[in-house]
Amino acid sequence: MDTNQKVALITGITGQDGAYLAELLLSKGYKVHGIKRRSSLFNTDRIDHLYEDPHTADPQLILHFGDMTDSMNLTRIIQETQPDEIYNLAAMSHVKVSFDTPEYTANADGIGTLRILEAIRFLGLEEKTKVYQASTSELFGLVQAVPQKEDTPFYPRSPYAVAKMYAYWITVNYREAYNIFASNGILFNHESPLRGETFVTRKITRAAAKIALGLQDKLYLGNLDSKRDWGHAKDYVRMMWMILQAEKAEDWVIATGVTTTVREFVKRAFEFVGYTLRFEGKGVEEVGILEDIDALKYQEATGNILQTYQLNQIGDTIVHVDPKYFRPTEVDLLIGDATKAYKKLGWTPEYDLADLVNDMMEADVALFLRDLYLKEGGHKILVQAE
Ligand code: NDP
Ligand code: GDR
């Protein structure tokens, strides 16, 4: 066993960011411990390719059962693993769902962070263990100023954002009070083929792929006007690591500086499979109509000859607004200014929005081609994801 080997503990390792971060840290030679929740079904899909049999001599990835709402469990895991770095990524991370589960969200996302910090203090690890807290652009909420940067005032607009605001400030407080190396990464939206299926980008790329392959005919969305600064999760997990390698603990905005409407994201995703969408109408009446199909692009993307599978004709309405996806309070506009991280940490993202859409669409077309083969073989296929 290498005694100089760095040890990391990732909460939320089964999520989008946890999976990419685990891969990154393993590639850097870390021993990686991860906390996963007990569930009635396997929930490790995103990290199965990294899995090592725990019976091997010195596994580099080790999973522990745990939960952000269980102090004793978290304290025991930290005591046993003695991590050099903790990446606190676990959270009930869906903004809309937080309106349905506000108390649980406060407990897991807000007090959960306190539990980690307090365990470090309780175990006397203040000088050893660095902490990365997964803070969010949702803290900026109701627009106060744009682009949003480290000193832009917060105005959270959901139980999720309010819980994350507590987590943000308790991280700052433990840094100042106990000298723990604890940093907030204020990350703007970041997506990937591993993105949860109910976040808007993945919902769109899945639907565009399925519609092109004739496995679905319509997509229902909420607010098409909202604007997000979308980056790629692979670029953002690299930043998490860089934030903990910085000279001192600080808080950092990570963003691309480009903002895009949900509507524009829809258009771009459908363009990948050769569909041109035209939007007309306003509010709940707005629809996305299929205006044109580029047969060559469709064939390149799906590997299928047009008309073999696709259900839609030019002039069909493909996108509808369903108010059930509206939020009681919305965050209308996010656009970040990551100058501090660019300058002080030397961060340069590898993916822009076009690369992100391509990456997600390629993965979802490949995924649903499998469904298409199953369907051809006579199996029943789920029609609508959400
Ligand atoms: P995901 O929703 O994909 O992953 C969340 C992870 O947290 C999952 O592993 C989930 O487990 C776990 N989790 C949820 N609740 C608990 C709990 N009570 N105890 C233990 N584990 C729990 O989120 P992302 O990977 O996208 O995001 C990672 C973090 O970054 C989150 O804290 C999120 O709020 C924050 N963030 C994300 C941004 C983004 O755009 N992706 C932007 C800014 C911040 P399970 O798999 O079992 O559900
Ligand atoms: P967000 O991501 O709330 O920004 O939080 P999400 O993809 O859920 O929503 C982005 C925007 O799209 C609008 N929208 C829809 N959203 C969903 N989920 N489903 C829809 O059908 C739909 N239609 C329109 C939303 O109203 C919103 O304006 C994400 C999460 O990863 C958080 O954990 C993280 O902190 C922030 O990003 C930064």
C-alpha cells in the first residue's frame, strides 16, 4: 500500500458529477471512497465501469452505504477512510422536486453539509481534510445583476436553493471559524450523457432521439423562455479538483459565460437529427412545429433511412407546453462570469454548447437504437419518459 497515496471521499458518487469525478480521481492515482444510498434496485449504473471486486487485494474504488441525513453514519465513514479530500456532491438536486419535498431537501442538502463539516471538527481532521462543497448558480435566483459572479448578491428562489444557501454559508463559516480548507464551487448548470433524465437538457435529447427513431411522437416541456448557462460536466468536475488544489480555500464561480433559452436548446437537439422546428404562439399556447427534415443529416445521425421509422410529418406539432412543469417561483436568467477561475486556476473548458449537444445526442441516439431493435424484435417499449 502506498502511504503517500491521496484518499478522496465522494458523497453522491452515483450521480452525474460523482461518476465523472470518480473517474478523474482514479486516473490521477487517488484511492476513492464513495457513499451510496441503499435502494431496492441497483443504483450504480453510472460507475459500474469503475467497479472493482472488493475481494481484490487493494481496490482503488470502495463504496460505503450512507445517507446525508445520518450524522453517525457520515462521521464513521470519515473516521474509517481518513480522507485528504471530501467532495460533497450528494443532494436532492432537482429544483422542481424540492417544492414537493422541502423539509427533506433542507435536511439532506443544507444540514447534510453541516454534518460533514462537524464530523471533520469532531474527529480533529481540520488540518488534514479539505472539503469541496457543491454550491450552485441557483443561489443567484431572482436576477440582481448579470453576469453573476462571486460577489453578486444571492436571492434563492426554491427550497433547493435556500437549502444550498445554508450549505454555502456554513462552509464559509467553518473555514473562517476552524480554519478548515473548505471551498464552495458555485457551479452553473452542467450536463452530459450521464445527466439525470428529468433535467431539461437530457429530457430534450432523449426525446429528440426517440422522436427521430419513431419511438415517441411528442415532447412536453415547461418554461421555454428560461435561460441557462450550460457547460459540460466533464469540464466542471476537473474544476472541482482544481479548486481543492488551489493555494487557499475560496469560493469560485464556474460557468461558460454563454446563456441559451430552453427553446434554443430544443432546436439544436432536433437539428442533430436533421429536424428544423418552428416555434409559434405564446406561453402555454406555444408549440414547436416540424418545419423541415434534412434527410441526409437524419440518416447520418440515426443510421436509418428516413421514413423507415419516423412517425412525424412536416407540419406536425412536436413540442407542447405543459404547465405542470412550471415552477412556483422560477429562475429566469443565469449567465456566469468565471473570470476569477480562468485567471487564478487557469481553467479552460473543452466543450462549448454545440459540443455538449452533439455529445448528448450521439449518446441518446445510440441508447435508443437499442430500444428500436428490441421493438423490432416484438418487445414493448416505454413511450414517455416523464
Ligand atoms: P445528481 O442528482 O445526478 O446526483 C446526486 C447524488 O446525490 C446521487 O448520487 C444521489 O444518490 C445522491 N443523494 C441524493 N440524496 C442523498 C442522500 N440523502 N444521501 C446520500 N446521497 C444522496 O446531481 P449532479 O451530479 O448533477 O450534481 C452533484 C451536486 O452538484 C449536487 O449537490 C447538485 O445539487 C450540485 N450542482 C449540480 C449542478 C448541475 O448542473 N449538475 C450545478 C450546481 C450544483 P442516488 O443516485 O441514489 O439518487
Ligand atoms: P435547474 O435545471 O432547475 O436549472 O437546476 P433543470 O434542467 O431542471 O431546469 C432548467 C430550466 O428548464 C426549465 N424547464 C424544464 N425543466 C425541467 N426539469 N423539465 C421540463 O420539462 C422543463 N421545461 C422547462 C426549468 O423551468 C428551468 O428554468 C439544475 C440542477 O442540476 C440543480 O441541482 C443545479 O443546482 C442547477 O442546475 C444549477
